[in-house]
Amino acid sequence: MPISDFSNVEIIDREQFEMLVATGEDEAKAMLEELLDLYTQEAEPKFIELYQAAAEVDRHKCNRIAHALAGASANLGLLRLSQVCRAYEHGARSDMSREDLESGAALIEKAYHVAIVQMKVEIAALG
């Protein structure tokens, strides 16, 4: 069963984003840029692993990778991406086909790129 793209869900969790901004105080912009950079360094290699696991129908590995991405995304306030990852994680635990695992991995990657662009816009708006 394919997963939804969650296009009706906000890209950025406003509450989480504002909490991060408040935590960073006067250095919020620099802190968020650094957090986003660290996040992308950790997340991007996981897509190769996820595609490989999906091709091998390694549901356990797909689940583990999606779980890690979901948590890290939620911590940064990337709400839609986190929810797509959670849906994929749930599907990987059940009986998703190879095609669904692969299309779900592509959906996660697409949501990731949208989230990164939106987060950069939000950070830039901090001035």
C-alpha cells in the first residue's frame, strides 16, 4: 500500500521552529543554519541506504532509517517530512511491496528537498 504525500500538512512546525528561535536568542539564525547543515549531512547519506534497502525489500532496515529520519526531522520542525517518514516506517513494518517501498523512499526524498528549501527561507527571514 503506497503512503500519502501529506501535502495537506504544514511543511514547518511553527511551534517547534519558534522554540528553536527562542533557544538561539540573538544567535538564532546562525544556530539554525548550523543545525540545518548538521541535519543535511546526516540525512542525505540515508537516502542511498533507504533506496538500497527498499530494492532489497529489507523492511527492517527501511523501518530503522525512516524512524531515524522522522525523529531528526521532527526535532528540527520539519513536520510534513516527519509525518511522511512515520507513515513509511509504519508501512515498512507491515507488508509494503518492493514498488511501494521504492516509491515511498522517493516520496521521502521529495519531502526532504521541499522541507530544506522552506527551512532555508524561514531562516533567511530571521534577518
